[in-house]
Amino acid sequence: MRRKERYTKVLEWFAANMPEASSELRYGSPFQLLVAVMLSAQCTDKRINMVTPALFSRFPDAASMAASSQEEIYGFIKSVSYPNSKAAHLLEMSRKLVSDFGGEVPAERAQLQALPGVGRKTANVVTSIIYDAPVIAVDTHVFRISHRLGLSEGKDPLAVEKDLTAGIPEAVRPKAHHWLLLHGRHVCTSRNPKCSCCGLSPYCKEFNNQLKDKTK
């Protein structure tokens, strides 16, 4: 199967079987989403959702967090991965958000990436969810499943992002990120992927290569 056909089949399957895909992070505003995504780096959404209710109650917006301290923020997020550096980034990000953007989360990826602790992946997630930007965020799940399915052979997240951007229609990209991420998180897992119950198996490059090897 050629890559273009594989993209078509994969996207059609997702559209039919996962039409309402969305982020599993819980948030009440663009600022809270930005904070949650920053915290989720190398940490599970489940853990972040356990931490953020108290965090957002104390810091509902950028102004309240900007007026706080790294030590106080740390107290709310100490159970997540790398809490010291994340507390520092959240404080610095909030202060710059207040000073440069009036406390509002900017819509442009470049402006988001200018904020402390905000990388390309985080910026893509936030702009695609909040502003419906036609971008693809590539995390470990999206990177893994893109290679397994045969959607990309990129050696790094940016290369995979470029392949996905070229292969996925603009209107579908914000939702496609969630399709790939959730499928990678719950079905096409890093260890013991659930190939026997995966609806994408007929189009999956790795699965079909394994079948060919078994029949040799």
C-alpha cells in the first residue's frame, strides 16, 4: 500500500470510529490548558488531572500565578515529573504572559514558543485546541504510531510533523493529533500493542510486515 492511500484509509477509519476525539486534560481556559500541557511533559494526563484542580483554584489565571513564587507553585505540583523546573517555567511563563500579552494566551505559535518552558509541541497542542490551528503536535505516542502505521519514517519529531502535515488535510489536522495520540495511548501502546482488536491493522505497515514474516 502506498503512503498516500494509507493516509486516506487511516483518516477514514478514525473519522468513522473516533469522530469526537479531544484532549484528556481538564482545563477551564486557554491559560489553564497551557499550564496543563506544560505539566504533562513526560508525565501522564491522569496525574496532571489529579494535580490541576487545586492548582487552578489557587491560580485561575496568569496574573495570580505571576504574583506567586516558585516555591508556592512547587507545592501544588510536587507529585509530577521534574517539579522544580516546571515550577520555575510556570512562574516565568506567567510573568511574561502578563507583561507581554496582557495575560492572554497568544494565537501565534512563534509567540507561544517565546514563553519560558514552551516548546514547539506544547505550542502546537495549545494553538490546535484553542484556536483550531491546522498544526500537528508530535509527542511520543504520535511519533510511535506514525512509524508503526507507515505514515512517516522521520528520524525526529519535526520530521514526523512535516510528514503528517503534508499527508493530512488542513481541516482535519487539529483532530488528527488527538486521533493518533489517543490510539497510541490506549490501543497501539509502546509495549504489547493490541493489534488483534485494532481496526487499523489492515492499513498498518508494521502489522502487515509481521504477517509477511510469519508466512515466509
